Amino acid sequence: MLWADKIRVVKPYVPGEQSKNQNIIKLNANENPYPPSPEVKKAISEFDFDTLKKYPDANSMELKSALAENYNIKTENVFVGNGSDDVLALAFMSFFNSNKPILFPDITYSFYPVWCSLFNIPYENPALDDNFRIVLKDYEKENGGIIIPNPNAPTGIGENLSFIEELLQKNQDVIVIIDEAYVDFGCESAIPLIEKYNNLVVVQTFSKSRSLAGLRVGAAFASKELISILEAVKNSYNSYTLDSLALVGATASVKDKKYFEETIKKIINTRENAVCEFKKLGFKTYESKTNFLLVSHEKIHAKDIFLKLKEKDIFVRYFNSKRIDNCLRITIGTDEEMDKLFSALKEILA
Amino acid sequence: MLWADKIRVVKPYVPGEQSKNQNIIKLNANENPYPPSPEVKKAISEFDFDTLKKYPDANSMELKSALAENYNIKTENVFVGNGSDDVLALAFMSFFNSNKPILFPDITYSFYPVWCSLFNIPYENPALDDNFRIVLKDYEKENGGIIIPNPNAPTGIGENLSFIEELLQKNQDVIVIIDEAYVDFGCESAIPLIEKYNNLVVVQTFSKSRSLAGLRVGAAFASKELISILEAVKNSYNSYTLDSLALVGATASVKDKKYFEETIKKIINTRENAVCEFKKLGFKTYESKTNFLLVSHEKIHAKDIFLKLKEKDIFVRYFNSKRIDNCLRITIGTDEEMDKLFSALKEILA
């Protein structure tokens, strides 16, 4: 190709396997097993479809207001985007713009190095310790920015706010992003810290705790200064990222706190029961503050279990990566789905 | 701020003014005055909202199939994104990756220089001639890529396919993007040329001719090679850009060809009547193949007319830019809206 030298060559992120088969048990993408709040359907059904001819509100003010009220902050501290991947991509573009390497753990969300490669951001990966915990002192060196998921994925392990605050204390000259994709399942959000630390960005998603992976909504919370930088970069990329239906649906979801809390409670309950079941079957688990569990078996290799579960139409996530290549990341499904998982595991282990 | 040196500073695109007042006549954002196909509402109403808990199809296969069938091409030649701004931003990132300047007209879509600035792409702006036509020989110099809207905006002027083909003949070693945001209003699409030129990318939007600005859907058509590069970059940025409802709604829109053609016909008819009315009132117009007209008055300055129309709750677009600062870009509304516009103009000119 004559034009080959003008093209960007990238190695994209590989999302969890999807299947067209409706009968599979899908525990590989950390989706919520419960449907979204019925208020989402109601709000979209009542929407005047003729107005789709107009551009949506580029500022997403109603959704920002609902989120601001939910977290007792101001709308100027809220940013929304087309899923938290969009929010994170924009945040990487906006805030990691130095020649010094940014820092994130060696075992973490596999999209981070992909964005670094896309935007030419240098990075270093301090190793988690043997128990898969983040080692704070590794983040005290000079750097161009920090991103840490709390709870971390795919380990599921969460840190408390004093850990996050110590990280911020030691890194006041760079932007620190806390990726809270799974925070609602038992971890404490760092959003209250944005008032004290104007270099903190907290990112959340509607795809997990709000059962809205199909609607593509994510948010960031930060100081007014950082939010306006994020808005400027977003408006330099695509002014209208959230469509009118996603805005209406996401707003309705935020306002239905009762449904949200009930769903979370069910998943946490199922998760804690699952921890016991896994232990009984000889699995090691890590303490999870998420809607998934990282597990490894004392005798059988993770990849074998992965393939045998797949034969039984149960999809879990296997990572062919250093240090976690004998682990499986298993999403918490409904109690019925987990019962079927454990029956299948018993057969495989027998 | 201690972190100020790590931040990206940008000057974002400024979209057309929005107003909360429902009673205004909004002819400033080239939105379609007619609602989307009733099939859009039907398809979304029949959607199973419980499935929003799952991620959407990252490949958007149903929408790609509908578009491929519509244009008699293969799905491997189709890319879809979160509005054509998202598609164009990804295309700039993917294809304009050389040290040589890309070329686009001096008067054109004002987002192009914004993306160049965001992605550090050098560019040059050959001037349109005195009749606001693109001068082909200006695009025969060495360059890093070319983007031209056909029809061009805000001039409204369209070129025929032999013009596009000559441009491609002269530029086989770079990627040539034809931005067809307004093509359906009377211009010929370059999509049939993608088979012959593997360096051609054609971009379209659902925001204008399909009355779906609120749903955020855009598409690109190109050789299999270029589409896979675009997919890889998209999957390095955000794997799931289109939500499940947008996918369902956009697919229904593409399948309703009859409604699409009727709507186009009404707008073209209104536009041609408007050309006569403008001439009667002493306005100069440029031949438009779009859903807007660029006009200037022989006696009264565009900015004065703009402000006086605004006082009467009629919003049109005024650009405070070189060469077009005495022009107004006026979207074609319904016949009723245009009647009100002309009554208002008569009062202003009286």
C-alpha cells in the first residue's frame, strides 16, 4: 500500500468473549445478572421520539444534576461520557501529557496499556505483592500521573480511603485517577476527597452496579478545574457523546436509589455464599469488593477448568497473562446461575 | 497548580447555539425539521430493556448489515460510530499520522482544525475560489492526507463524482476522506468508488437526512484494509461506542427507505422555494446540495440580520470568520418555519 507509512498501527484491547447462544451462563464480562431499574424503561418509553431530530444536550445537565445530588457535590464537579472507557480514554488524553512515565499496577485493567500505546504515554508497572495488594511505596517515585482501580480488577481487592489519601499526599504534582468501576459492591468511594485534592479524578461506570452495560454511560468526578479541562478535550473530540435516550435512561437509574441498593445487596450476598462454595471445592479466593471473584484451584489448572466450563455452556474469564495464568475471574451471577456453576465445577473436579 | 505542566490545553469546537425555549425557530444546527421514521420508535419500544444489563454488540453487525445492503457493499466495508464526529475523530487519529500537512479547504467544517490540534496533525488550507468552489490543482501537492466535505459546509456547494475521482487519481499515496454529512440532499455519494480506490474513506451521518441527531450515529465506508485499521483504533479507544438502543433505532431507520426518500424530497422542495424567496428579498445564495443555504444580503450586514432574527426567536448561524463574515448559514426548516423566516426578514429589511 502506497499509504502504509501514514497509518497508525495499534494492538487493540480484547474484550471478553461474546456468544450468540442465549442459553449460555455468561460470567465472563462482569455484567450485572439483574435487569436495570424499571424506571429506565419507563423514562425511555415516555420520551418524545420526535425530538430525536435535535442534537442532545451537549452538557448532559439533567444527568449531571442527578449525579451531583446523589453524591452531594456540584454539577461543575461532574463529567459524563460514552461508558467509562470513553471517560478514561479522554482522561488519559487530557491528564497524562508529560514525558515522565505514568504508574499503574502490573495486574490491572488491561485497557490501560492500550491507551498508553494509542496516545504515546510512557508507563511503568509496579508489581502487586504476593497477595496481589498494591504496594504504596512503589508510587512515591517521580511520575507523570497515576491510575489505580479501587477495587482493583481482576483481583477484586479493595483498599480503604486512608490508603487513597496517602497516595494523594505523596503525589500532589500529578493527576491521580481512581477507577471505581466496581466500587459500589462494597468499597468506599473517593468522591468526598475531590474537595480536598484538586488533582484527584474519580471515574465510575453505569455498566456494573446499575445494570446498564448496554446503554454506555460513565462518569468522572473531580475539581472544577479538572472537569473543565476534561470538557474542553471532550469538546475537541466529539461534542455530543451521550445520545438523548442514554441521558434519559441513565438519569432515571440514578434517581432510583432503592432499586440500586437492593440489587447491590443481592449480589454481595451471592458473592459471599460463593466464596464459601469455592473454598469447599478446594479453590483459593481473594477477598472481593466487586461483582466477581478471582479464584485458582489447588490441583487443576485454570485453563482446563475454563475450557471444561465452556463445554458446559458456562463462560468465565481466563487471562493468559503472567502471574494470573492459573486464575479465573468469575462474575457473580444470580443464585440460580451460581448453583449451576458449582454443579458443573463439582462434575469437573470429580 | 503543581500539575499544570502535565495537562493538555485545547481550544474546543464551538457548536451552534442551543436554547431552552421550545418556541424558537431553530435553523442554526442543520437539524432535520421532520421527525425520524416511525420505525425507529417502534423498534426501540419493542426492545427488551432487561438486556441493557449486557454489553451491546461491539461489532454492530445488524446495523452494518443494513447499511451494507442499502449501499450494495459488504459489511467488511462498513464502520459505525457515535455520530460522524466520533467516526471522523477516529479517522483523523488512524489515517493522518504523517509529518506532512493534511489538506482541507479554508472554508469548511470548523471541527477539522480542532482535531488537527488535538492529535498534533500539521495541516494546510487551500483557499476556495471567489465562487467558493474547491480548486482541484491545490490538492496536487505533496501532503499527509486529504479531507473534503462533499457537499462542502457551510457553502452548501457539491461536486460531482468525476471531480472526486480526479482528486483520488492525483492522491493515491495518502488517505482521502470525503465527508458526506449532507450528501443525501442532492449530491452523489462516492461510496461506489471504494471498490476502485483502497485509499478512499467516505463518512456519513444519521444526524441530518435521517433526523437522528439525538441518537448519535455515524458511519464510514472504505476498503476492507482501511475499515480494519479504523476498527483496531476504535477498539484501542472504546470498544463499545454505540449503545443497544442506538443500534436498534439506527437499523430501523436504514430499513425504512420510503420514509427517508419522502423526507429528503420535502426538504429539497422547500430549499428550492427558499432560494427564490431569498433572491426576491435581495439575498445572494450559493447553489446548495444540502439542507441549508449560505446567503448574504446586498445591503444589510449578515451580523445585523442575525441579531434581529434572534430578537424574533429565529436562530440562524453566523460565523465570525474571514471571507464568510457577511454570510448566514440557514437550515431548511418546514414550509411553515420558512414562511415565518421570510415574514421576519421582510420586516427587518423594510
